[in-house]
Amino acid sequence: MPTIAATRAKAAHLRAQFEAAGAVPVETPVLQPAAALLDLYGEDIRGRAYVTSDALRGEQMLRPDFTVPVVQMHMEHGATPARYTYAGAVFRRQEDDPDRPNEYWQAGYEVFDGQDPAAADAEVFCLMRDALQGLNLRAATGDIGLLMAAVAGLRTTAPRKAALARHIWRPRRFRALLDRFSGRTPMPASRRALLAADDPMHGAPPLLGLRSRAEIEARIAALREDAAAAPISTEEVALIDAILEVRETAPNALEHLRDIAVDLPAIERAVERLRTRMGALAARGVDVDALDFEASYGRASMEYYDGFVFGFYAEGRPDLPPVASGGRYDALTRVLGRGAEIPAVGGVIRPGLMLELEGAR
């Protein structure tokens, strides 16, 4: 296990590399306001972060990553284009694997530049690749924007599309909703009884929770509207499944996705972005013919990414998390910028894992 001093030195070296590439070094507080993170992730984040309370500042979290505070900083007073780098400790609770550290170091590089998004994607990917030279890592790539575009193009109600989009990063919940909205799974008996009642609130016990009677009635009305909506077609579900099953080298994946786009035109722009990005990667010396692409990559671990995603993994060490990972998060800038949006992409490296792998050579 690398020492803290060695990890800190490695992180400083990585940050110096990113500074040489044009990034401005920044620092963020270790304690972060919990409200922004809860708004982004929902209550799920509580299971993975250390939460405390401050009498004056309310709920606080030990920094689970750097991207959110860096985006907040940039959206408040940063000029565009901009490039930032940082290095420091982040904190994640580990309830399932006692061997995974709950405190570890990251060094990162973030780009806020909308002039050429494909070139920015390739810039970040290649900086991570170059920093990891000699470790014999496997690169994995994907694009969450494909599934987001597919959901947006479904011929169904806006509330159903919003629910599916909200759970894209929760694969099991997404599948359960898709099965219910398409009629593959029946409505629970308790909900059928509720919706069949002429007056569902008649004879109900006194209200004990925070919701008012009007809010409960509005929810019942929304459930009735959803129950009356036509199911998502079998053909559209099959197209969603076809996208999720794409796992090939990048050129083959592109051709497969082009075929799917014939029947699902909503993904055409996302497919074109993939093609443009492949060109930008190739221009920087990436062998895209051998590059792995998985359309569903990152869905279970990259909640705020909405486009290109990537990770670098140690061959033969499935027990290790990615040594580096990152992607595009344009929508996050809109959420934290109160409506303003700046195309953004970034990546992080775990220097402790680099040292561990270097020691094993």
C-alpha cells in the first residue's frame, strides 16, 4: 500500500503535468454544502458520502469528488474557455468492500470550452492516457448521450420520459420503469385498487406526513393519467435494448448504431457526435479501430455525465476500480449555473492506484 507522502507526491506530479497542458490549479474546501449534492443525486448520495451538520451552515459533506465544486466555482466567476487542475483527498463510504479505501487521492483536469466539444473530449482522454503510460491499462469508452437521446425520442408521455431520464444512471430502476411503461409487468394490485376507487381519499386515516391533501390528490390524478396512457411499443423497447447491448470496437459500434438510428432517428445527432469524436481521437494518435465502446458504460457509477464517458482499467485486476475515469457533463453546468450552460468535460486519476500498479511491475 503506497504511503500518504508518496501518493501526495504522485498527485502533485500529475497536477504539474496538467498545468503544463494549460490548466490553472485550483483548490476546493474539503467540507461541501450537502444541498447541491442532494439535489443532483437525491438521497442515494447519503449512502456513499460522509454527512455532518453545522448549526450555522446546515448539512455538510466531506468532499466526495472535485467536479461539482469546480463547476460551481467556474459557473460563479469563471471565464470561458477555461481549464483547471487539482489534487487532493476525496471521501467515500464503503459498506460492501472493507478493502476499498474510504479516503483516497485524486488528480484531475477539467475543460470548459464549447468551441469544439469533440476535440475537448479527445484532449481530456489523451491527457489521461499519456499520464498513465507504462501501466498497460485497458481503455473503455461509452456515450450516455445515446440512451438519453433515445429516451427523449420515445413516443410516450412527457412524465414517463422524464421518469426514465431521471433513472438512466440506475439501471435496475430504469429497467423496472421501462417494463411497467411498456406493459411487460402488470400494475401492482394495490395501485389498481387505488385508481379504481371513485374517491380514493374517502375513509382515509388522518394525514400524518408532510404532504397535503391537495398534493396527494394531484399525485393520484397523475397516476390515473399514466394508467390511461398507451404502453411504449414493443418495437421501441427493442430499440432501447439494442442500444444497451452495443459492446464492440468503436468503428463496429458506430455502424451498429447507425443501423439502429434508421428506426430511431432521435439518436442520429448522438451517433454523429460519436463519429466526430472518433475522428478527434484518431487525430491525437488513438487507435480507434481497437478502442472498446460500450453504449451502457458508466450508467451505474457516473451519475452526472451525459455524453462521452471513459475509464482506464488494470488488466488482470478486476478487484480494482478504474485508475482513471471521466467524461462530459454539460447538463451539470446548467443545473449548477442556474440555467446558464457551458459545455464541459473532465477526468480524474487515482495516484495511489498508479503507485500500487507501478510497484507490482
